[in-house]
Amino acid sequence: MQKRGFSDMPLHGGKVPFWLADRMKQLGTAITEAIVAEYGEKAFLDKLSDPLWFQSFGCVLGMDWHSSGITTSVMGALKKGLNPIAHDLGIYICGGRGKHSLQTPDELTKLAERTGQNPDTLVRHSKLTAKIDNTAIQDGYQLYLHNFVITKSGHWAVIQQGMNQTNGMARRYHWNSSTLNSFLKEPHAAVCGQNHGELLNLTAIGAEKTQHGILDISHDTALSTTEIRKILMPKRHYVAESDVNMKRLGGVLTLCKEQETKTFEDLLLLQGLGPRTLQSLTLVSEVIHGTPSRFEDPARFSFAHGGKDGHPFPVPLKVYDETISTLRQAVDKSKIGYSDKGKAMKSLHRFAKDYENSFQPGKGSLKKLIAHERQQSYKYGGRTVFGKAKRPGEQQLSLF
């Protein structure tokens, strides 16, 4: 059985503000380079095809933790950041949202000319994935985003998303060539969205006869027998304790106290960074090095850099910039044979795990943490789409 998942993603309008968009590109690129350097291009595609990792990745980049906008903004940031270095990195991103999705065949054809891959095959795979999710699976979601991600070795992943105007929700579809045996038999790596009842799924196991008689099919036939794992993204904006594994978050917070870092020789290379930056770097470290089971609570990763809507707290731009700078230095030094800082980054994730079992969250600890972050936000250049964070006592910006 292939990995399956559902997440409920409310549709959000608007654009990513300029002060966040470029930072998302920089941090997303650095995280990708770190993953590729440590584990290879295929490993990055495997992560990208995991819906929970993808949502966690978007949270670390400062997007709204539960929003469908994570899909469009993350893929847009990656395309801008990775394509200029694609020749060296070995990962290429085609397509995008709206009219950009229609350019995918031309982009794949031009790419194939440069890399020596078969353009007809790539274009066919792109069109098939879109056709299946728009037509063979009739679940009420109309595609508006299609990204085709391919490595120089020919492995590919597709991230695409559809919207349902009736319920105001989005559904994200993940494809991975490494797990694909047939386009017509349970092809997805994952499908993310709330289950709203019966649907037509002509790719389900047991639908072979239905495929042959497609013209006679009624749209209300229930054919899906796929065993799924659900993660529901609520429409509410605030982060609740039920959204976060508090022991895991507590392990991060315990590690990041200044006195704690002195006990680890590996972390001496990160001296000079305060506990707040270490908090962000530790969550980034987990996105790079964590195993799939570590991403069952994507909301936890919003405690790296907050969210542009102010939940759980404003984006701390000074911390964000220091995170980018530290990770960028680690990645660049590893390219010339100096991996000490990269090893220190990896140690953050490992050491935080050591504290989890012994950490006991107190009553209301998440609310206290969020309140503290918001109170201190002005010190770190906190910002949301509504404006800059104020000092305590000054008029605060209203949040959803």
C-alpha cells in the first residue's frame, strides 16, 4: 500500500508580501541544497511527495500554517530559487499556477533538449497526471496549479492542486515516479484534502471494468477502496494544542536555552546565536534530516518563523535572516570540503530529540509560548501582512 494522506486546506486569497517572498526563496533553496548534498536529488523528490513534509516545509518558510496558499507559494519560491542553479543542483521545476501551468509542455521540451531526456515522454507524463486528477478522479476539485519537478537522472514528481468553489477548500495531489507502477492503478504518492463523501475514482483498485465503460459511468459511483490517513487542516487561523506534539516542541525549546547548548561540543560552531535563532534552526534541521514520522504535526514547524497572517505569531524577520545566513554558510562551506557547520546543524535535530521523552508540558504551555513570542516579536522585527509588530502597550494589529 502506498502512502496516503488527507489534509483540509482552506482557500486563501492574496499574494505573498515582498518582504517574505524573497526570504522564502532563499531559505527554501538553502534547505533543498542541504537535502541534496546529504541525501541526493531523489531524496528531495521523496520528501516533496510527502504531504505532511510539504506542509511542514511551508510552515518553516513562514506561510500560513493551514492554508492552501502553502502549495502555490512554496512551489513558486522553489522555482525561482532552484531553476537558476538547476544545472549544478540537478533539479528542475516546470509549470506553476494558472497560465504558467499551460507552459509546462514547452518548458519540459526545452529542458529535455538540454538534458538529453525524451521530451515526448516527459510531456506525456505531465499531461497524464493532470488529466487523471481533473477527469479520472471527479471529486469536485478543479485543477489550477501543476508543477512538474524532475532530476537530471530522470526521476520526477508532480505537485498539483485543485479548488472547490462550493466548500471553499483545496485539494493537493502528490505524484512520485519512484512509487508509480501504473497511471491507472492507485498512482498517487498522496492526495491531500477533506473527504466529502462519494466520488468517482477511475484509478482505484477494482475500477478496471469501469475504465472500459467510462462513457456509461454515473458521477456518483463510489469506487475508491484506498486506505487513507487523514490530517485535517481547520479553517480557524489560530494554532491549538491539538495541532502540535508538545513533547517534540518542548524538546526544541529545552535545547535552545543558552545554557543547554554549552553542553554539546558540536554546537560550539554555532556560538553567538541566541536561543530564538537556535529554535528556528532546530526546526529547519528537522525538515532537512527528519524521518517521515516526524511530520505528523506540521503546525509545530510554524514555531520556526511564525506566519504571515500573525499565527501563531508574526514572522520574526531578524531571526529569519539569521537562519538563512547560518544555513547558507553551512551549505556553501560543505561545497568546498568544510562540513563542520553542517554537522552542527544536523546535531540540533538529534539533540532536540534527546530531550523529548523527559519533557513534560505544563497546562496551557502552548498559549504561554505564543503569548511570549508575540510579546517579544517587536525585538525580532516581527511582521505580518497587516504591518510591523508593536511594543507591548502600543496598539497592536488585529489578527483573524
